[in-house]
Amino acid sequence: GAVVSQHPSWVICKSGTSVKIECRSLDFQATTMFWYRQFPKQSLMLMATSNEGSKATYEQGVEKDKFLINHASLTLSTLTVTSAHPEDSSFYICSASLGAGHQPQHFGDGTRLSIL
Amino acid sequence: QQQVKQSPQSLIVQKGGISIINCAYENTAFDYFPWYQQFPGKGPALLIAIRPDVSEKKEGRFTISFNKSAKQFSLHIMDSQPGDSATYFCAVPYGQNFVFGPGTRLSVLP
């Protein structure tokens, strides 16, 4: 149980392109979803927290106009990297939890984004 | 901001040995303390977690020991196997979320 699917797993695109990443909870309803960014050999850096039906809460230093998050249903959240540039290249990972607060987080397998 | 430290940064263990990874945090925290395991190119997977009302929890070969007063908890992997080779992250509650430790890269030699 508690499976989170993330799509696509890998994307390569040209600079200036907008890229959408989907995160789905397959067998449970996720009240809260999280988006992380991970650089090679580093820890997970929280970008934003989203609750179904409300605006995402972004961490300090994360541009909300650059990283658009939509959590339209209890099983789907999307992250759109708008006008992506090479410095946006990274490993993006989503996670989902059953409720607010300190609940177990279940992670997707990540999306490797490469901007040429 | 919650500060989380992990040690060691990397660890090499022979097959069948015991792997021990430590996690320390600065600010008082409650509720729930998980360890995650991450293989290259994959997302982290919840390995084992503990609530602070107990000092130890064991699941198969994995044990968490929790020292609330010292603000530390550790992961013990008994009978370590090459398949355990991965990066391990502890996480500490902070605000509505968690702060993840910097990670420990474990290599188990066959």
C-alpha cells in the first residue's frame, strides 16, 4: 500500500520550455503532497507543501511563479517548471501523506529534469 | 530552523556486519522520527520510524534506538547485506513538515 507514482521519470528539453511533472497517490487519498528538489549526493530540499484545493505553501527562496504547483484532487498534484533554464536541471521528487502534520511520507521515484 | 546532523557521512561494512547510523537534532521535536532508504535514481522509501514514547523499535534486521533527552536517534542494520547498500536519511519533525539529515552512504561489501 501507499504507492506514489511520479511521471515522467526523465525529461530532457530545451531552455525556455515549460515542463509539467505529475504526482499521483495510487491507493490512498493524499491530503498533503510535498515537492522536493535533490542535487547529486545531497539531501532533499523541500520546495513547497500543497493541500488539496488550496494554494501551495512555498519555502523561502523558492519562486512560486517559476514552480507552479496545482493540487486539484486528493490523488494528483502537479509541478510545472515554467520557462526552464539549465540551472533548473535537477532531480525533483514528490511525496504524499494521509494527513497534515507529522505523518509518514510516501515518495515517488522522482523526475530527472535536464535542460539543454 | 531545525538543524539535523547525521554521522557518519559514509560507511563501509562487510557482509554480515552491523551498520550503525546516527542522527542528532537541535530543537525539541515530537511525534514521529523516520529513517528513509534511497537507492540511486529512485525516491526515498520509508524504512522504519519511531514515536518518542518508546526508546527502541525493531522491524526485522532494522532497529531504531531513540534517546529523547540527548535529542538523538540511531539506525542499526543487523546482518548487513550488499542489497542494503544505499543512502540513508533521517528526518526530524519541524513545523508542519520534516527536516531531512544530509544522508549517510552505506556500502556493504560482499
